[in-house]
Amino acid sequence: MNLFGPGLGLRGPAAVLASYLRRLADKREGGRIEAAQGIVRLVERGDVDPEVARRKLLEHADDRTFGVALAVAVALARLDPLGESPRLRARLLDPRAYAADPRMLTAAAREFVALADEELRARLREEVEARSRSSIGLEQGESCAWILGELAAAGEGTVVRTLQAMLSDPRVGNRAAAAWALGRSGRPEAFVSLREILSAGGREMVERALRGLGDADGAEIVDRLMDALRFDAPRIVERLRELPSRYRRRSLTAP
């Protein structure tokens, strides 16, 4: 059976696909995640038939290792945004997400907001906001903030109010995650909260807010903060001045 599109040779792409499939069945989580990502790249380059890749990935869609299941859900959504975005939404709402690598979870949330339709994004927003309100003082509040930060960065400005409420959470990890998410959002609605954090917040809150601002998609809010803090917090202004280089790299940090 020809696994590839017409006119494509079997040797190179076939060997690479076979290698990824072996790694996908391996025991190492990192290798399996990279394999799922690699299979999608093969499809996007036109080297592998999308339906063949989809069938192979579906074999691992319910993997017991959450990181692998999440990576496969992202891969499937990239292959079929309309049909597979609901699966990715379900993974983002999985109770195991609170213990996931924040970089992986935020990357998956970014993929979701880029691929899902408006209705599905709204459903995720409502569900994550509701979960954040029921997670006061609980560890899973962090993952709620990470996802809400990505939704806000994608234009869902109403979630800023939820993130602002999380700044009063009794658990410091949740407050810090909310500070990152407000910075990541880059939203004008987050300006006052970020100004207060940067001018009077504790070290952890300040560092997380700065990290989020470094991950924001534009420099407008950074410019406003530099102007607002130039007399009251000159050291913070210097830190803010160092951030724009990250806009060129677009290599997001871990929340």
C-alpha cells in the first residue's frame, strides 16, 4: 500500500514516518511527544498522506500519559481543525492538566485558540473561568490561569476580570500564575493590575508579571508601563526596557 501522496518517493519520508511511529510506541514521554509533532510536520510538508497520519495518531489519542495524549490532540487538531478541536478542548479541561508542563499546556492552548471556531473558544473560556472560581486555594488554579492568559492574548479580553480576581487567591502559585497571564495577555484591561504588581508586588509576583510581559504579542502595554513607572520604579523600567528583544525571538518562557 502506498502510504504517501502521488508522485512522492517512499524511501525518505517512509523511513522518517516509520521512525516516528516507533518512537510514538516507545516508553519515553519526551520522545513520544516529539514523534507526534514530527508526524504533523511530515504531513504539512506534503510527505505523508494526512489520513494515514491521522489513523496512526488516533491509536494514541487516549494515551494514559497525559503529555502524550495532549501532544496527539494538538497534532490531530492541526490535521483536522474542525473535527479535532473538540478533542483538544477536552484535553485542556482534563483534570490531569494542572500537573502538566506549563510550557506544553500554554502551547496547546495557543494551538487551540488558533484552530478552534468562535463558539468552541467561548465554551472553553466559560468552562475554565468556572473552574478557576472553584479552584481557589487549589493547585489546579495555576493551569486555569495559564489557559486564560492564552485566551486573553487571542482577544478574549473579558477573562482579564477573572485573572484579576485570582490575584487575591490565598495560594501564591495561583496568584503568580495570574500575574504571568495578565502580562501574557498584553490587554489594555490588565494595565492597572500590572502597574500595581510591578510597583508594589512581591518578588515572585513581579518576576512572573515581567515574564508574562516578555511573552506578550506586542510592545504597547510595555511602553505604557514604562511611562507610568519611570519615576516610582526606575529599576522595573530597566527590566521592562530589556523585554522587546523577546518579541523578535517569540520563544515563550514557562509561566
